[in-house]
Amino acid sequence: MLIGFVVLYLVFSIAIGLYAATKVHSASDYITAGRALPMVVVVAMVFATWFGAETVLGIPATFLDENLGGTISDPFGASLALILFGLFFARPLYRMKLVTLGDFFRQRYNRPVEVVISAAIALSYLGWVSAQVVALGLVFNVLSDGLITQPEGILIGAAVVMLYTLFGGMWSVALTTLVQMTVIVVGLLWIAYLVGNMPEVGGIAPVVEHAAASGKFEFWPPLEWAAVVTFIAGLLTMGLGSIPQQDVFQRANAGRSERIAVWGTVIGGALYFLFAAVPIYLTYSATLVDPAMTATVLAEDAQLVLPTFVKIHLPFYAQIIFYGALLSVIMSTASGTLLAPSVTISENIIKEFMPHHRMSQKKLLWITRSVVVAFTGLVVFYSLWSLQTETSIHQMVENAYKVTLACAFVPLVAGLYWKRASNRGAGLSIVLGLAAWIAMEFIAPEAVLPPQFVGLIASALGMMAGGQLAVEKTYTHA
């Protein structure tokens, strides 16, 4: 019966996506929802897109395995990225009336810069979308008591998300997200209330006290060079690497005004940070209610602690609420993160290699939808491969932003705020950033200064060198 309710929910989500397709009349509608969305929808999209599988399953698992400091990349770094984007990037980008973030790099620099950075942005989504699909496979496996294997669940989950994203695009993401955010917030708060009333738990305070006594709230690293650098890297890899991303830009850009673009992103980021505490509370409560079960599941996969606890210890109606909320969490993130790279590839890579006089809006829309299908295939392949390598959901999301930190962050910031930013500087920034990052991944992946930060430093040096060369060239001509 539980699976039956889940199936009904999936069918409902697909139906919303198909309804959203009636609002899509051009590629612009598909990508930006006509830039007509109100504040509440933009906030819901930002919150629900980032409140994904890693928030409900990955972050609490890391908290149990390590401590609060282990979650520095997410939710701390992720929230920082959203708030910084809203305060410093949303307004100037919104005013440029862009369709994608890749368009900025073409307008500010040139087409080669646009194509290379757009490819890097699209590549970064592979890990993020795959993390959501792996989580869907995990949920289907738990729900069916193993009748549906995790690989089979991955195929089912990917197909569902692809279907309702394929036809409605950004309108589909907006409408389904509004429903899904409601389910997420109401559902998880209700589950938290039920768990708090269990005699072994006794409310929020005993859980916090127990976690504190166990050292789980240790946050700051030891005052040692290696530990401090690792801590800062964890914060800034996601905190800065997530800023040059199509999904963040797309949500801000879909707002109907500058104010909505700015504050919708900031409020969504703040809500994400605050609400990320709820799954941590629920998962740690499981260790108090059933220590034996928790120890057994932790030995297998810490990500299974919360769903297993709910299935064993909560009444049937609560299971429906929890798994509905969990599916909402995963699918809202998966749909948005599947659309973002597909749009970037079609708009900023494929389109640039086709004759523009033949590229109608209808044809571009067809190409974008075709890329959604193709990218879904890549996601399924990477998801199945991650099962073989035993890569956790949290790690998959953390790794996603290394490439954009190394090659896209500096050109974006410099392009908006540094007058000397030039085509030469952007080119050097990309080449040096990528070369340094990739080289360090092979030479010293476990070095004190992480490879992606070596790439970030090289990228900044490349941009400054290019700017200086441009000044010297101007001075020589004068």
C-alpha cells in the first residue's frame, strides 16, 4: 500500500509537468518561465532545488560519521553561495536580460570563453543530478524491501524526473516545486513532532544535549595549518564554486523583478540553512530510539539510517508523509539540476555551432528537449558507476563544484566587477585554472591545499596577468 501511494505521487508529479507544458510556447518560456514568477515561487524554487537528497540523507549521515564540522560544505557552504549570489550577482545579471549564465560570458568576453565555461558548468551538474537519482534508487529499494534493486530504482527515478522536466521545462520546475516545497516543510515538521513525542526522545532539548555530550557539535578545526585549510576549502568549494551555476541564475532570472531576483535567492538560501537542521535532528533521534538498528545500518550505509528508522518505528500514515516529503525533496532538486545543464548545452554550445539564421525558437526548443534526454542517459550511467565505486551522495555533490571553482568563478566576478577583465585574461584564467586543478588531482590529490584551490589561485593569476597585458598593450599603442 505504501508503494501504491508513492506511485500515485509520482503520477501526480508527471501530470503537473504535462500541464506546465501548455504554458511553453518558445525556448524562452521553457528556460526562464517568461521571467514572470512571483516572490513565493522563486523562494520555493531556490529552497526546494537545493534541499535535495544530500540534505535529507547525505548531511545527516556525515553528521553521524563525523560531527558538525564535517557538514561545512553543505549546508554552510551551500547557503553561503545562495546568499552571496542574491546580494552580489543577481541584480547585475538580471539587468542584462540573459537567457542563460553562459550568455554572460559571450557578451562580456567572446564565444570561445562562453563555450568552454558552459561546458564546465554542464559537466559540474553530472555529479549533482546523479546524487539525486542514486537517492531515488535508494528510496525505491527501501520501500520495496529489496524487491526493486537500487540500480532498477535509479532507472525508474531517472525516467520519472526526465518525463516531467522534458515537456514543461522551467514552468514544470516552478509548478511542481511549489507543491513539493509544501510537502517537504509540512511533512518533515510533522515527522519531527511525532519523533519528539517518543519517550526515548522527549523533545528537541534532550537530543541536542545528547549530541553535544557525544561531541557532535564540534565545529571549528584544530589550530593547525592543514586542518584550517581543509576546513576553509570545504566551505568555499561549494560556497564559491556554486555561484557560477545555471540553476541558481535560472531561478533568480525567472523572477518578475530585480527585487524578487535578489531577495528570493537570499531568503531561499536562509530558509535552506535553517531547515537543514530538521533531517539532522531526525537522524540523530534514531540513535536514541533504536541504538542497535542504528549501529547495524551505520555499518552498512549511514544514508539508510533515517529511511530505515521511519519504516520500522513510525505509523503507516507517518511513513506516507515521510516518503512523500523525501520524494519531493529529491525530485525538486533533480528536475532543476537536470534542466540547467541541458539548457546550457543547447543554448551556449550546440546553438553556437549552428547557423543562427536557421535557428528558430521551435527548433531550439526541440534541441533543448533532446539534450534533456541525452543528459539523463549520462546521469544514469554515472549513477550506476558511483554504486560500484561506493561514492556517497554527499561526496558526489561536494565534487560537483570543483570544476566551476577552478575555471568559472574568477571570470564571472572579474567580468562584473573589474574593468580590466579582458578576453585574454579570461582565456588565461580558464586554461591556467583547469590545468593547475587537473594536474594537482593527479600529482597530490590529498595535499594540504586542495587541487581545486590551486586551480582557483591559478585562475585568478591568469585573469590578473591578462588584465596587465591589456593595460601594457594600450600604453604601448598610446
